[in-house]
Amino acid sequence: MSSEASPTELLRELHVQFIVGLDKRKDEFEYWASEHLRLNGVYWGLTALDLMNRKDELAKEDVIDFVLSCQQDNGGFGGMTDHDAHLLYTLSAIQILATLDAIDRLDVEKVVEFVKSLSRPDGSFAGDEWGEVDTRFTYCALSCLSLLNRLDAVDVKKTVEYIDSCRNFDGGYGSVPGAESHAGQIFCCVGALAIVNSLHLVDADQLGWWLAERQLKNGGLNGRPEKLEDVCYSWWVISALAILDRTHWINKQKLTEFILSSQDTETGGIADRPGDYPDVFHTLFGVAGLSLLGYEGLKAVDPRYCMPRYVIERIIG
Ligand code: FPP
Ligand code: ZN
């Protein structure tokens, strides 16, 4: 946390040091407490670094070896070596390998089998063998298969129908049919529909309005009505607005200032809101949000995949 005046520029060098330093803090409690998130953390850190043009700060071969060590016998990836496989970590693994141009190091068929094994007859996806269903997992499944060029492995039509059944009266989407609209789930549903070219099912004006209403007086965005602003929602909301071609429906200048004011001027990293402790999750979504807002000197991010656009162009065209 920092007591200095609000920064008005992106503190790139500090953020690079913050991300690179994460792996060296093995003696700190937070490191151990977040052990199960490690593969996600590597994706967040690597993507933020790449958007800031500093991908090479992480040792590529070490990262690839770590990712491959997380693959389990069923083909999916756990958060760490020896942890159970889940779609959330499987997506991070593929995103990391894609960014490092190392998909060829992967046993793709095994991953595809894992993703397929989690699809259900109604078009939904479970996150792992224990069966929790959520539109987050639908997104993970479609993003994974798309990055592996294997969308043919599942029934995309049925999956799209399921996503459509999660659409609410306000134009938004929830975690399962009937669940309230939430910006994180909206990113997942709109992103997934965009990945499989089915955006015609979105009421872009109605949903765009709901998303634009997430901006509060301080410029930050919340994820649902009556909630606090949070830097990660800069991403969940503005990525969906970008996919719908409506980022001009919010005040971009004020959102940019809000994200910049959430930076920690002492340790580096970005927090959920000004004055809070930074973490690598909010650092990625702050940087990716700034990229979508057109902040100078950052690589372009693809709003559907939350990955650098050049990587998606290399893989999908
Ligand atoms: C809010 O979570 C966010 C979501 C529900 C969306 C999460 C999306 C994924 C896991 C898909 C993969 C993401 C990327 C970027 C590739 P929260 O638990 O913080 O919600 P709360 O603010 O309501 O507590
Ligand atoms: Zn947050």
C-alpha cells in the first residue's frame, strides 16, 4: 500500500519487478495460501508482462516445464504438480503454452478428451469430475478447444443453446439458467459466443446499457448493481463492451484514471481499488483493461481470450 499521491501514468518497471518477484517469495504466507492458484497466477503474470512488452523476463523453458508437470493422467491440468485437474487450470495451461508458442509440446488429444468428458447432454460443462456446472466452465471449454483448433470435438450448437438459456430479462447472463446477471459471467458468455461466431444471440443494445451502467462516479466499474468498484471489473465489463463494439458507452478517461490510481507506487502491482494491497490477478486485469482503453505503449489484447492479439492471430488467424 502506498500513501503517495495517485499515480497518473502506468508504472511499468515496478509492475515488471512485482510480477517477476512473485516466484521468489516462497517464504511468504500469501504464496503458500495461493498455492492452488499457481497455474492461473503464471497465466496472469505472463500475460501482463507480454502486454507490457516484457515477456522475456520469465524463463521460457522453466515455465513450459512447470506447465507440463501439471498435466494429469486424465489429460486435464491441475493448479500445481499433483493437484486435481480442472477446466480453470487447463485453460491457463493452454493460454501459457500458446503465448510461449509451445502448443506443440502438448499432448493435444489428451486435453481434448478431458474437455469432452466434461460436456453434458444439455450443452453445459462441468469444471471437473465432481460435476459443478457454471458458464465459466463453458467459456473455459470453448476457449481451450478454439486455441487448440479442435472445436469440432464438441456439440457447439448445443453449447450455444445452453449459453442462450442463461440469458436474463436484462440482457445479461448468469452462472446457470435463472441465476442473476453478473459481469464476470457476462464476459464468459459473450466471450464464448464470440469465439463460436454466435453474437447474433446477444441483445447488444440492452446488454451494452446494463454494462455501461456499471461505471460509478469515481470512474471505476462494479460487477453488479449496488456493488463496489473493482479493477478486475474493468476487464469483465469493458471486454464485453469491446466485443459488442460499445466501449464508447462509458467514460474511458475516468476508467483509465481509476485503474492508474489503483497502482501501488512502492511495491508495484495493481490492487482491486486505490489503497488496497496489489496482487497479480488485478495487475493483469488493470493492464489488460488499459490496453483495451488504448493506453499508449501496450500490446493490443484480444477481448475474447484475454490474451495478446498477436498470439490469437498466429493461432487462429
Ligand atoms: C468474478 O469472480 C469473475 C467471474 C465470475 C469470471 C471468471 C472467468 C473465468 C474464470 C474464465 C477465465 C478468465 C479469463 C480472463 C481467461 P469473483 O469471484 O471475484 O466475483 P465477485 O466479485 O462477485 O466475488
Ligand atoms: Zn476484483
